[in-house]
Amino acid sequence: MKTGSEKSRIRSRENGGMDAAYLEAFTDNRHLHFAHGVPPGKPDPFGRLLSQAFPAPADKEAERRLLPVYRLTERIVRVDLASNYVFHPAAPGARNLKAARIISGHGNRLYAYNPLADRLVDVGEAVSPDTGDVLFALLTDDRKLQWYYGEFHRMLSALNAGHVLFNLEFALRHSGREYGFADVHPIIPETLRTDPAVRIRTVIRAGEPHPADRPEPDLLFEGLAPADFLRRSADQRKDGDVFFHRTLGRQPFTRILARTAAAAEAAGIRLYAAVNDVEDTVPGYYRVHRGGLEWTGSFGNGPEDFRLLRDYREHSNFHGFNFWLFMTFDLEEAEEDAEQRFIDMGRLMQFVSVSMAAEGRGLRGLKNYDDAYFRRKTGLPGKMAIGYSGIVFPNRNQAASIRIRHTEKTKGG
């Protein structure tokens, strides 16, 4: 069985894709083409699935094997009464909408997860025979996301899926399970498989933990612990994001960026950073590669975060940010459907987010940057486009934030 990210992840089922015309509309020109979508309507397919679920408790063996994975992917880990979004799951998403979900298969039963109750829910019988492996299907339900963002939601949904995918892979590695990416499998209930708003992002097959079959080493997961995932934060205060200055050490900054750059280059992604408050690093713009940093331009006079932000300036004050990471890609090399590229960006940004949590930092994923200003400062070629960005800042540990603690172990099996 191939492990980790060695095998290419499956491409999503689409009613249209992220082709050249889509990328032309929703990269530099996305503000010109933005429009709201249509009301999502009811019933919500996942909500319906959970409400009709088998009322008996889940099988204890299924709980042992599945709950540790859900608790690092879908579980609500923080309640923040001062935030724009009260409930914060282990993996972020646009507007914290519960768009990315996991359906799992164990034995001859299918399961989903209720994140507020921290409960595994039996949602029906599997149509395929039991092979002894556990199957995890990562899906996104985009009806609410498209209501807020129209066609732009496709890009955001792929980024969301990437964030959750990183957590899912870590959970399997942490449990010592061999795993591989599989073809679309009938594990997915027909009500979801045939719903036009639901996209199948990937299906993972995982075996039982065995010392000889541990996943191959991957630098993105090396040194991370479950506690880092549970500490991850994006802050998001209602009264604006006023961050104090707390310098980030040079060593964790270069170590994390070197790992990110190596994985990014393998996925056809190039990195840039606006560095503001990092030890022994001159503030300014840099091209980031696995060998280090390459200077591209200086900051202007006054707060650089205001120049980089295109809109929502009245709600955002990032004056004390440590660095702002940008992920770019070559439009000429983009596939007929570039969705996988954006899933990879979300996955890499989640690595940075979790790694920064270990350093007492938060990370906010942003799409409201000023592309033209960034191009002037970095010399980004016209054939390249920004796909995603994340701003890293000191985590304030708000008194209004309540961390959800569980006594159960997060390591399964």
C-alpha cells in the first residue's frame, strides 16, 4: 500500500472546474467578478444524514479506531465569545462554515461525526464487503459557501479541503496506521454521492497499526504533536485584530519555511513572504525557497499591512504581524482543472498554522490582499498568480476563548 502523499490524490467530481477562464476571473480580477450565490435551501444533506442516523450507540471498536481521527479533524476545540465565529474546529474554513466533512467506513457500517456532542454517529450500512481496513472519505458540502461567495467558492472550498486533509493525514500517522489514497469508493452514501453541491475530495484507506508498516517519513509531520493542532488559532475578534509585537525567533521561522518550500516546490507552488517582526531579519519582501530567503523589495512608510490589504481594513489591524506568507503558481502550467493545486495550498498552509501554534502564534488565511501592490513589491511575473496567503501573528490567548478539553487519549489503536 502506498503511504502518505506519495500517491496523487484523486480529483474532485465537479459540475464545472477551475480552468484557465476561471483562474483569469478569480485571481487578480476576483474583486471584479465577485457575486453572491443562491440561498442554499433545505434540507442540508449531512444534517439529514445525521438526523436519520441509527439511534443505537456506535460500536466500541469503531469508536476506538475512528474517534481519534475525528477529534483531530472535525471536533470543536475552542469556543470564542469575542470572535466573529463562536465555534472553532481543529481545522479552519472560510467563515468557519462546517463545509468539509468525513464519512468513515468500519466493518459493514458507515459513520459520521457530531462535533458539538463529540459523538460518533452510525449513519447506515456499507454497501461494500468488509475488507478489514478503515475508509475515510473527505467531502465538502458547498451550498452555504456558494451562497456567500458565488463561483469564487470553488477556490475557497478546495483550500478548506486541504486544511482538513493535513489534519486527517496527521491523525493517521500519529496512530501508526499505514494508509494510501484510494479510488472513489461506495463508502459514500448515495444521498451525498448524487448531490450536486457535495464534492468528493479524496478517499483514504487505512490499515491497523503495525511497526513494520508505518507511513514513510514526511518532514511536514515530523515533530508535530496533537496538542499543536488543538492550540491552533486564527483569533478573529469582533472589535478588530489588534496584535501586539512579540518577535518570532529566526530558527523556527527558517526551519518551518524551509520545510514548506520543499513541499511547495514539489507541488508546483512558489512562496513569498512579507517579513515584519522576525529575529535577525530585515523587514521587507522575500522570495522563499528551500535554500533560504531572497530579498525582493522593501516596505513603504507606515503600516505595511494596510498597503497589502485590499478591503476590510476597518476590521483588520495586523500591525504586529510576524510574517505574511504568499503561495503563488504558474497560470501557464495550471491543469485543465487546477483544483488539486489549491487543495495542496490549503494542506501546506495548515502545516504552517499548526507549526506556528507550537511557537505561540496564530495564523489567519486571507484572500483579500492587493495583488497589484504585491506584484510591484516582489516583481511577481505576469504569468504567475497568488493562490493563497496566511498572516502569522502573536497569539493573544484571549480570556474570552474557552478551550474544549477531553480526557480521552487522541492516539488511537
